[in-house]
Amino acid sequence: MTSLRHIFWLGTKELRAVLSDAAMVGLILFTFTGMVYMQASSMPENVNNASIAIVDEDNSALTRQIANAFYPPYFQTPDHIGAGEVIPAMDAGRYLFALTFPPHFEAQIRRGHRPEILIDIDATAVMQAGLGDGYIQTIIAAEITRFLTGTDTGTDTGTETGTAPTVTNEIRRAYNPNGEMSWFNAITGILDFLNLVIIMLTGAALVREREHGTIEHLMVMPLRAAEIVLAKVWANGVIILAAFGISMTFVVEGWLAVPVAGSRGLLLFGAMLYIFAASSIGILLGTIARTMSQFALLVLLVVMPMMLLSGGTSPVESQPEMLRFFTNLLPSRHYISFAQAVVFRGAGIDIVWPDFLRILGLGTLFLLASLAAFRKSLSAAG
């Protein structure tokens, strides 16, 4: 009971230290609100209101049908211009895309030929240009197929010309039916920020004690290293868990309208376990570092690879085999795995409990390592 009282009161001291720092509180709130929103919305997932011009040198039913397929919100209503106007207009930034249909385009299509369509793209708008190229090619191919199917055969079987497919692929998504990337980016962002902030907060708290000289005050008190470490873990963990819960409720589910398919309580419980594991890593890094600048370098060398290899940015299955084995030792991999399973697939405790055990086991190992390093640093300082 004495140890529990020490851990509690040391933790309240840590809570007061963090909450009294207005800059720190503001940074945490901005990270879990503004940064999460920017992470979700900064990467364009679709072409949006792209300007397009069409040079129609065929003026046939097929080219008019293709032109009518470009409509908002993906594209602006196409402008019909002459061939000599394309380059000046694109140099002036009036159009992002320009399509040029050659003469006799429809006639060549009917004969089974493959006439070329010229697509001019303003590549200075890198993301929209890359996405729009694929959109345009898909739209053109679909409209040509629809035109040949409806005109030449009059049926949907394609038995006369063989141009229409006899089997179609209908994709139905159980989660995120519209395929909005902002949903996935929001969840990945909030998970990555939780990982980054909890490690930085706990590690910086330990480095700050050393730089301010208050670690010597703790050494002369009847305290054990485990009590000091656990106090910092629970105090900083409560702050980040609260910020995580607020962000999930008001930013992810409220502002961005991202639904959570599984149990929110299960998600919070798993986040609490991971906060314990990540705090242990932060304590270990804070013990190794002697100054705040050293700690910042360690964060870059350790935390950033953890975020990149955990499976949020790229699937673990797509990584080299050696890296896949290494990621098993990262609690962040299992954290991302269970969180995506709960949020995206509605998984229950019967599915994610192995990830919980791995996070708890790895967190315990890192905690023991941080305690050993902390005791050693205290002995060296004494």
C-alpha cells in the first residue's frame, strides 16, 4: 500500500506538471484534433473539380457521349476548344487536362481498330494529374464499351461482336462502401499520433527531471525506481488516453464522420494496453538520453521506423521477410493490427486477444529493461 500511495502522489505531481504547461496542453490538443484532421483530409483521394478541355475533330455520337461522361464533382463541365488553343490554354493554367479525338475516331472503333486519343496533362498539379489520368482512361474505356454494346448488338450479352463482357465484377464493401481514403487516413493518423506523443511525453518527462535537477530530490526520498517509473507511466497515460478518446469521439466520428464498426470500449482498452507498452519505451529512451536534444534524435531513430513498419503506412505482408520478423518485436505492429480489426472489421475480444497479450508481454519486457537502465543511471548519479 505504501508503494501504491507513492505511485499515486508522484503521478499527481506529474499530472500537475503537464497540465500547468499551457504550451504542452495546447500541443497535445492540436495533435489529436487539427493534426488528425489534416492527416485525414490532406491526401486527395479523388479527382475533385478538375478543369478539362476537349478537342473534338470527329464530332461523332461516340465522342459526344465520352464528353458527356465528364461531370462534377470529379470534373468541371468540359470546354470544347480548337486544336491550336490547347498549348496556350494549358500554359495559362486554364485546364488541367485536354483530350483530343482524331478525325474518324468512331469509324475506326467500329472497324475494330484502336485509334489513339491524345491526353495533355498539366503535371504541375502532381496528385490530381496522377489520379485524373487513371480516371480519364477508365471513363473512356467504359464509354466505348457501352457505346459498342448498345449500338452494335442491342443486348448486354455481347454474343454478336464479343465486345461486351458476359460476366461483370460487382464490388461490395462491408466497411467504407464508397472507398473514402479519409476514413483510413483518419484512423491511421490518430493511431500514429498516439504512438508518437506518448513516447515523447514520458521520455521527455524523465529527461526534464534530470535537466532541472529534480531527479536528485527524488533520489534522497524513500522511493524506489519502479515507483518513479510507474508514476510517470500512469500519469502521462491518463492524459493521452483522454486525448485519444476525445479525438475519436469528436474528431474522427464526429467531424470526419468515420464510423467505428466494433466496440469503442474494446478499442479504448487496447489503447490503454498500448499506452503502457509505449510509455515503457519512452522511459527507456529517456533514461538513455542525457539531454533533450539527444532524446529528440533517439525519437527520430526509433519511433519513426516503428510508425513506418507497424502496418499503418504499408501492409506488413508487403514488407521484406526479414523486416516482417523484426516487426513482431514491435508493440506498435500488434497495436495497429488490433485497432484496424476493431474499427474496420468489427472484431471482438475473441479475435484480438492474441494482439492484446503480445502488447502486454512486450510492454512488460520494455518496462523491465527501462527499470534496469533507470536503476543503473541512478546508481551512477549517486
